[in-house]
Amino acid sequence: MKGVRCEFYALVVVLLLGSLAIPSVSALNVDIELTGTPEKPFIRTTISNTVDASGLNVEGIQILANVSAYFTGIVPPAEVATVKTSIHEIVKAGVRAAYAGAGVVRNFTLNLSFDKDSKVLTWSLEMEVEGIFPKSAADGYRADVRVRRFASVGEVVVQAVKSDGSKIPGKVYSINLAQTIGLNLSSFNVPLEQWTRKYDYSALGQTTFTLTLTKNISISTPHGTIVMDPESTITAPGYASGSGDEISSPTAIPEFPSSNMGLLLTVLLALTFLVLRTARMKKLMSASS
């Protein structure tokens, strides 16, 4: 019995340790919204990426630290603006390549930071793409969602700097963003009919397409490997269907409810409750009198 009991306790320990497994640090999340108006539809794309860079060599780590310096207020603003403009152009080129020359990128923002101790890179990108709706009218829309699978095209040249932001004379880094920071969504090049589709029957009336890829994808770079864990979600108005690169629906493109919609609904429910309660109190007072 003592042997059986020891085996049981050992099994419990193993199960507990398994339940406490530390999740992967990597996470690439791509959120895409089809929004705007029937006259001016656009696709809002938000990308957030947490990259495990522990597989990079010393130079690879130094490159990420240098790129990060341009986003943390260390480098003079004029030089920061030059680097950010170059990155913007590279992203626009990637989107145009995905759409074979079409697509206009606007309202582009990028934030980035790198922790040398944990070797974790985090960055987020937001942009809007217009001119990629073959149809948008009162009787429905068709949207070309190739932005979900674009990759940055070209390299950005970054002046090497010290920890205080001062330049290292004669040293620059030529950085491929697709490899260096993982700005490459080509792994989501899966026909939309193969994505998981779910329709929201609430007042929002929207369809969500989701694709989760194999966890912990390793990407080879000239300086080692980085690891990402990709997932993408596309939100489309109305009851929508997907085929190839296109999403379509008989519903017109509306402006998506703002993040305050939940608060607004709560306030409306509270007001409705107060009105009903007041009416009930008046009715009880009338009956008592």
C-alpha cells in the first residue's frame, strides 16, 4: 500500500507541475476590422507582437537594442523621424506588393521596445488601408483582405548608437523588418473559407473570422532565430462569408460601434430600470391613496 500511495503522490506532483507550465512569451496578434461608411470603407489593421529573441546572437541582440533606442526617447527627434518615416515607407511598400500596387495606407503608427535582460521584443503597429473594396454600397460590400498576409518589403538603415543615444561613428545597421522584428504576416496566407467563422447574433450583427497557427513558429535571421505564436482575427459587419482573399456580405459597411458602446448600453439599461421603477412606485402610491 505504501508503494501505491507514493506512486499516487508522484502522479499528483507531475499533474500539478504540468498545470503550472509557463506559457510561451511569444504572441503575434493581428486584428483586422472592416469599417468606415458605404462611401468610404477602409480596413483598420492592428498588429501586436511579443517576440522571444533569446535565440539571437550578440550582434542580433545589439541590433534590436539599437532599433529600440529610436522609440524610447534616447535618440534626437530629427533622427527618430527619419527612421520612422523609412519604416512607414517599407510597410506601405509591403501592402502595395500584397495588393499588386493598389491600397492606400494612412494613419500609420508603430511603437517598439526591447528588453536586453529578458531578450523580449514587443512592438505594435496600427494602420488603415483604403481603396481595396471592389464593392461597397447600400446593398452590401466585398472587401479584399490581402492585408492580413502582407510582409514588409525592403530594409531600413539605422545609425548605431550607444546606450545614451550618442552615435557610434561609422557604424550602421541595415535591418530587414520581416526577419528582425517579425513584421511578416505571410503565414496567414490561408484562404478565408478555411478560417473559423462565427456570427454574432447580438445587436452588433457582425461576423468574426479567426485563424490560429502552429504555436512557437521559429523564424531564421542572419543572427539566429526569433520565435512567434501567431493568431489573427478579422471582424466584418453583418452576416459575412469568406472565399480566397475576399469577404462579402449583403450588409452595408457601417461605422463600427466605439469602445464606449458597452458603457452606453449599460447607461440605457440603467435609465430603463429607473423609468420602470418610478412608474411602479407611482402605481403603488396611487393604489394606496
